[in-house]
Amino acid sequence: MLLDGDGRWVMTIPGLIAPGALAPAAVAPVGLRVIGLDLSITSTGVCLPTGATYRIKTRSAEADRRLLRIRDALAAELVEHQPHVAVIEDLPTKMHATALKIIGKLHGVVVGALLDADVPYAYVSPATLKQFAADHGNADKARMAAAAYLADGREFADDDGGDQCDAWWLRAAGHDALGAPLFAMPQAQRDRLTKVRWPADLLQNFPKGQTS
């Protein structure tokens, strides 16, 4: 623990964000709506433009009809919240062929829903997201959750798999990269997001530094 500028003790976690580097919890800037999606056939994590998170859970007995349930649930959120952009966690670089086939189908139907709703999207690799959030490309679920708490005091209920936490960080990454950050971050971690291919028109409409 360290003393902050007001003489109070502050808890630190080695390898995460330094104390004093973060602003208090912030309300999402007006004018930019981002939805974060951590896609999974069994438990898709969603972070709405409001910052609320939840999971879309399915059962294996539903087989491929799970794809339709996830697609339809997300399509309804797109209609209601009208996000400017969806930020999606990309596929891992290494994945078993069977798992890749299933998650590939899910990404396909979700991208179709985004195209139908005219919502642009960006993919963030798992390593890049972890580097942005926790300054470590192999950060585990506990470390990502700890980083969210340090950054914005955020905790996640019923999130053993980390799906909601990852979706929350994906939304935060979109806000940060498009010039409307939700909280302060070390610059070295923010710079990780330059690896992402963000929609060009959004970079023009929300230039760096614009928060309203």
C-alpha cells in the first residue's frame, strides 16, 4: 500500500495501474455509444453503451439454434441502443479446429446483425485487450477484474468466466481509442490500441481529445 496525495492509504496490485494514475469513475461522454462484445457460444459477454453488462447464456442441447438466439438478442440491443461502433474480441491465435468452427459461425451471424443495423465494428485481439487493461498480454481473469476495479471501481457479479469483464474492457477500449475515454489510463497502455484497425469514419467524427 502507498500514501496518496491526500495522505490516505491506497491499495496497489503489482503490474497493474499505478496509484494516482486513474481518475474517479466517470459517466460516458455524450455523443459516443460503444457496445463491447466478448462472443462465446455458451456465454457471450455484453457491455451496453450505458456501461451495464450481462451474459447471453445458452445450452449445448440447443445446438446451432444458439446462434440465432445470440444474434436475435444482440440485434434487439442494436435497435434499442443504436451504438456508433461495436468492439469485438478477436479469435485467439491458437484454437482447436472444432472450437474454431463453432465460434466462426457465431462471429459470422453477429457481424451479419451489425451490418443489418449499419453498425461498424472493430476487432481487438485478446493480447491487445489485456495489454491495454492490465499491462500484460497474458493477464488472467482475476487480473483483468482487478484492473477494472482499480480503473473505475467496477465489479462484476456472476462472471466466473470473465465474459462481462472482457466486454466492459472492450467498450472502454473503444471509448479510449475514439477520443472519449471513460477514465484515465497510463499512456503506454493506451498506445496498445494503435494496433487495432478502427473504422476510419469514426476516427474522423470522434478525434482524439473529444469528450462531448
